[in-house]
Amino acid sequence: MNLNLQHWRVELDAEGVASAILDKAGETANSLSVAVMGELGKILDVFEKQPPKALIFRSGKEAGFIAGADIQEFAQLDTAEKGRELVERGWTLFNRLAAVNYPTLAIIRGHCLGGGLELALACRYLLAVDEPATKMGLPEVMLGIFPGWGGMLRLPQRVGPTAAMDMMLTGKTIDAKRAKRMGLADECVPPRVMDAAARQLVLSGQPRRALPVMQRLLNGPLKGVVASGARKQVAKKARPEHYPAPYAIIDIWAKHNGNALASPAIIDRIISSPTARNLVRVFFLQERLKGFGKASDFKAQRVHVIGAGVMGGDIAAWCALRGMTVTLQDQSLERMGPALQRANKLFSRRLRDPLKARAAFDRLIPDVNGDGVAHADVVIEAIFENVAAKHALFKVIEPRMKPGAILASNTSSLKLEDLRIALKRPERLVGIHFFNPVAMMPLVEVVVAQGADDSVVQAACAFVRQIDKLPLPVRSEPGFLVNAVLAPYMLEAMRAVDEGISPETVDEAMLAFGMPMGPIELIDTVGLDIAMAAGQQLAGGAEAPRCLLERVQQGQLGKKTGQGFYRWTEGKAQKAAPGSLPPGLAARLAKPLIDRTEQLVADGVVADAELADAGVIFGTGFAPFTGGPLNFRQAR
């Protein structure tokens, strides 16, 4: 069929089965722009007059099905009317698709997110292709908005309200097999049979699997029970004044059956909120960080990590989890034991399938003699912070490395210029600085020394993206970006404790500000001895707080010893109730962090204010709804 479309191709076979193939012009991934949605409307117009026997939606892109709405267009919404028009466009179009009198099916291969999943939900059938890249979700809440094109109506109908709320309120994605188990997908098949399976399913006439009786009740008369429980769960993690979108999702589903148009005031409030604007900004900052990994075609297959402490062991485990063969070196197998135990827990938790977890564990190879150095594409040094020790190590491993391999240090405080003097090719050394816990923290600082080889830096960024982290190039200076901004922040928090403000009150002030963890609990988590050492190096000669000195002298080093500012039981800080918050405490505590961020941009440690905001958000958890520390200051 020739409908003169720019973004869609429509094909009709001899038996009357139509395929609508989305291949958005000029883009590597599909998104639902105004033009794409308009063309879908034209396709439905034609089939309204001449209905096909069935209609199958699929992607023409390698990247996946549909990434969601066009975020660039969303970022340009500047009036309440435009926001309501955006919601109405998708809601009306997908309701129209859901009501057609011929069977429809969406083949989901690769990512299917946001509006893409809402389109699939509007089809009679959903077929998921079983491969690692297939991920489905409604992550609008991560942008401070809600799934307004039918997702709040149809997802609870398909999988039940409890599972649907979990997906919508967290933004998490699910794979093909889980989608089939929970009833989101009607079938889950391997790629080689997807076309035949799709055709068979769409022509089968089989009814969708009905929800169990209790789930139907929870989606109807007992909605209030689900809504109340969901609000309590959300309140544990997000305050409504900071993140209004999850509360709006609950209300729109519970009070308006998922139809946001029934409450224009909610649409106006959410779409025009500073939170949505800032979270969209954070999305683009994240995309910019990802872009640093695209300048090189470097691809690692083997990684060698030296040092099986907490950082080195967890870096090795993460690389093995991401599919690489990893050799982990330390002085003895006994020293590697704890790292291997943690890795086993990580694989079991993340991969769930015992066979896949075992395969990941098999990729992590203890290597006391360091034989893996000669075969590695990336060698990461993660031993203790001592210049002489690192010099001795580099002299041994440099001659054994293969040409083109990356030599990286995970140093958190030492300048690369001081470390690389032991190398015959000093320009080869780059910093790849992970944060603890490695599995949780998305940012990795790629540290650039003066005179570094640009191709090595670009390859390091590509490696960081390969292991699904966000690379941020920073100049080699003490503390780089993240640790350099945390030092004065933690120092000010401890000064407040010295003044008699309780640790619980200090932490509560910053939790209320929007930080994921209070600064005193952060110090306990990092370790008071480490905080002491970092402060001596990064605080510009400032006197150590009395509360820190006293605890370090008593061996109370925080979480790892069971006692620091707090007593720790089963990995959790035992806190008393906070006192009343002194006026201006949060602003006082945040100011040194923001000041230091500004100074690091001025000094060129990080290239610009946007990247500084990105680094501090993804490296410290700085309240994302603010758009970052410098954006927060500018907006005030």
C-alpha cells in the first residue's frame, strides 16, 4: 500500500493481513512525535474504510520497538493548553486503535517504553520476543509525568492493579519472559519464529487471559485498598512536594479510571511543574553523558582487575555481570574470598536464572599470578592509595600488556600525573573512577591527565558505556568532581553536629531537601577513617571536626565497625527521632557543595555547568527534581 507516509510503511499480504512498520525518518530509534501519531491516524482512517483481516505493528529499527513519546517535543510544552492537547492526542488515538473491529497485535522486540507500550496495550495481542534487549515499561514517572495515553487504564486491566502500580510508580522495566508470566504479553517466543507466531496469534481469535477474581475486585470495588497501600509505599521514597507525579498516577487511576483528561487540573499541575521540567533536563543530561561513549569503537571482551578489596572485587563482578571475561588478581585466594562471595550474591540477585548466574560466576576467574594481564583489553588497578605501591605495580604490568589495551587506575584521590611517571608510555594511563556501591552508582569519572592520549580517553568512555555506566570526563585534580564537592558538604554537616545539632536532625534536614541519604549517614557508610583522610586532602587545611576525631580515636568508624555517628544493626543505621529543624539548616549544608561545584567548573575540572550538574546528580544522588546544584542555585 502506498499512503505517502514518511515514518510508517504499510504492507498488505495476499490474505489481507496488514503490517504497520514504524521506521521514524532520520532517527536511530522510534519515538511517537506529532508527525508519527498523525500518520498512524491516517493508517486507521484507511483501514476504517477497508478493514484488513488483521493488523500487526512492528519496528523497522534495530534499536527496538518504540522508545516512547518524543521528549524533545515534550520539553517545548510551555502552556497548560499544549499539555492537555498532548494528553488528548494520544488518549484519543489509542482508544480508537483499541476499538477497531479487526484483530491487532504488537511485536515487541528491543525496548518498548512509555507511549510505545501504551500503543501495544491498545492492541488486542502483545507478542514479546525473548532476547536480552527486550524491555517493557512505563517510565514516565522518571520524567516527573504520567502515562496519559491509556497506560493507566489498560495496564491494570492486563496484569492487575498491584503489578501495574509497581511498574508505573517505579518506572522499572520487565523482560519478555516476565511479561508473559504476569500476563502483559500473550506469547513469548524466540526471534526465529516471531513472524510466524505473530501471524498465528493475531488470527487465532483466542480471548485474552482473564484476570483472577481478586485482581478484578482490586481493579474495581476495592480500588481504594490498592490506592491507599500505594500511597504509603510511595511516601517512603518520595515526598509529594518534590515528586508529585506518582501521587497523580494513583489518583488518576483510582478516581478517574486512568483518564487524565477527566482531571485537567492534574495535567496542568504535573506537566507545568518545576519537577517535570528539571527531570526532563536530567534525562537530556544523562543522554549527553552517554554520548561520551560513542566517540570510539573500542569494545572490550576481557578485563583484568588488580586488587580484590571492596572496590576492585565489585568492579570485577560488575564487568562479569555485563558479559565480559574477568580475571581478578590479589596476593592469595583467601584475600579474594569475600569478593567472590559478594559477586555470587550479585549474580543471583540480578540474573535470577540460576544458569545465567552460574555463567556469570564462571566468567569471573581468580588469578593470583596475574596471567590475565597479557590477554586483557582493559587493565584496572584498584589497590590501596599509595603512590609508591602503584608505581611498583605499573612497572610490572606495563611490559606484559598487549598493544591497544587500556591501563586504568581506580584511584579516588591521587593525581594521575604523579602515578604515571613510572610508565614508559605515560600518556596511556587513564583514570576510571567508580563509586561505592559499584552495582548501584551509575556514574564513572573518566579522569584525564595533562597530555593524555585522546584515543585512550575516548576508549575508556566507550568501555564505561559498554558496562552500562555513565562516563564523565574530569581533569586530574584531587577529588576530581564528586569527592571534591562531597568533602565540604560533609565537613559542614559535622560542624553542625559539633554545635550541638543531633546527627538525626542534620540528616533529616537534607532528606527534606531531597537528598537520598543524609550527610551523617553517608559519612558512616563511607567510613569515618576514609572521611578523615579525604578531609585532610580536600578540605584545604580545615581543622577536623571534634565529633569526627573523637569517634575515629575510639575506633568507631561507621557501618563497617557497627558504630559511628549511629549504631548499625543488620546493615541499617539505628536513629533516634530528629529534633525540630533549625531555620535555614538545609541551605547552610547545601551551600558548600554548590559553591565547590561552581569553583570546579570555573577551574575547568569539569567542562561546563551542565556536566557538573550531571556528575553531582548521578555521582552523589543530589536531588534530581532540582535539576542539579547549579541549576538549583540559578532558579532561586
